[in-house]
Amino acid sequence: MINFEYAQPRTEAEAVEFLQSHGGQTAVLAGGTDLFNLLRSDLIAPKRVVDIKRIDSLKGIQQVSDGLLIGAATTLDEILASPLLSPYHSLRQIADAHHSMQIQAMGTVGGDLCHLPNCWYFRNGYGLLGTVNGESLAADGRNQFHAIFGNRGPAMFVSASRFAPALIAWGAKVRLVGPAPDQVELMPLEYFYVNPKTDKQSVTVLQPGQFVTHVWLPAVEPTSPVEQLSAAYEVLQLEGLDWPLASAAVTLGVSAGIVREAQVVLGHVAPTPWVSLDAATVLMGREVTVELAESAAEAAVAHATPLSENDYKVSIARAAVKRAILKAVDMLNV
């Protein structure tokens, strides 16, 4: 691990100022559950680490006129404990699925959304795209945990965020500040992620000097004639600190038993969270049954392009979509 400066801003403006120095060679510290691993392995070498945990505005969950704001430094424990999030079942399910007490206590929403890939080529020093002499190691090597969608370009890793699929299915937006001191942007979370084409890019749109401050969620109206139902389903190889092999999150707007709105998002199957419009289309205007969930799941994986060793991920992604749909309408054990 190389030496670096350590900064503790108290405001968002101070954080932006600290992040702008050293030509953008800075890193954000929130929970630190992955940052320290990256530093110890010399996978990142920032000249300054900016600790945002002392910024009060980034903590906790607050109600606003059109929904909720979740601070980037909000922990998983806080998500599980907050009554404001009780209507957002899929988010609570994801937080609860982290079976490590340490991760639940220290891990943050912002850290999860910005988590760099767990790809073993990247983690062993071969760069974000996992190449040697310009040739992809995943293309013809060990790729059983790599992408089955969006993998026709140089990036074959899978997005590591566990919360992103559920948040995208809810129509969440992220609030970004920087790189200019007064620059604030609110963008759909779906557009926050990028499929990099070179090692000079990252997995998000964040520029040097810019960071995530909050996640915005649309309000759930308890008196609305359209009931908002949601669920997330993760396929884990082992419990504990394991990362999902594939996951799915759904949010359904249901009225009189009929699906009026549908969002289906897969996780850990592509370099970005993977929105399945095909699966959502199958659900629209129908009553959810086991057969309909199976049809939507089949549509979700119909255009998968598995690599040489990960065809099994097509099957488990299909199962994750089916079970997430049935879980949302309380039919999982039917």
C-alpha cells in the first residue's frame, strides 16, 4: 500500500474541494469494506483518500415531497431499521441477504453502488478489462462467473452492486455533486452505469472530483388504486460473504389483480445492471401466475450470450427472475 493523504470533510462542498486535487487521483471512503482491499492490493493508488462519513447530510433516510432521500453513507443496518423503507420490500430483502454482521454494520448504499468488479482478473492486477497484451483473459480463459449479457465488447466482468437492480426497478435516481463546487445533478440510476470500452474508463459516469451523495426513491402512495409490489431474489453459491451468481429484482404496479406497471432488472449477469424490457412486456396487462412468471423469465434470458464456462448462469438467471416475480405477489411457494 502506498502512502496517501487523508481528508475528513464536514460538508459536501469541502468533499468536492478535497476530491479535485492531485489531478483527480483521489478516492472516496464511506464504509471502507472494499476500499481497503483495493488499497492493500495496489489496485488503486490514490494520492488522497476523502472520508465522507463525517458529512451529516449524507447520513440516514429522509422523506421529501416526492419520495425519499437515502444518504450515500447510510448503512445496511439503517436500511433494515428504517420504517420509511417498509413499503420498498426489495431493498429490505437485499440488505437482509448480506449475511455478514460486519457488512450490515459498515457497508453503505453509496459504496455498494460504486463497488468495483469482483472479477478475478481485475482483482489480480490485469486491469478493469482483464487483458494481457490487449487480449481478453476472460474471452478464452476461466469465465464461469463472468457476463452472459453485454459481453460482446471488451468488458466481460459483471456489475458488483447488489442494490442497483432493485433500486433501478423502483425508478431510483442518484444525486451527484461536483466536479465544479456548485454542480449538482440528479440522474436515473440506470444511466449511472457504463460498459467500459477501455481501461481508462470506469464502471460509472463519475468524473474526477465527483461523488454520489444520495439516492432518491419515488413515493409510494398507500391510497393509490395501483398497489406497488416488489421483490428481489439472489442466487448465492454459499451464504456469508459470497456474492450472487445472478439476481433479479422486480417492481410491479398491480390493480384488481392485473399488472399495470412492470420493471424487471437482472444483476450480476452483465457489466451493468441489466434491464429486461422483454420480461416486463410479458407481464403487462396480465394476472401473475406461475406460468406467466415462467414466460417472463424465459423472455428475460432469451438473448443471453454465455461464454465458454458460464452457460449455467442462464438457467439461474431465469430462475431468479421467475422467483422474484412470484415473491413480489406472495406466490413463491405456490
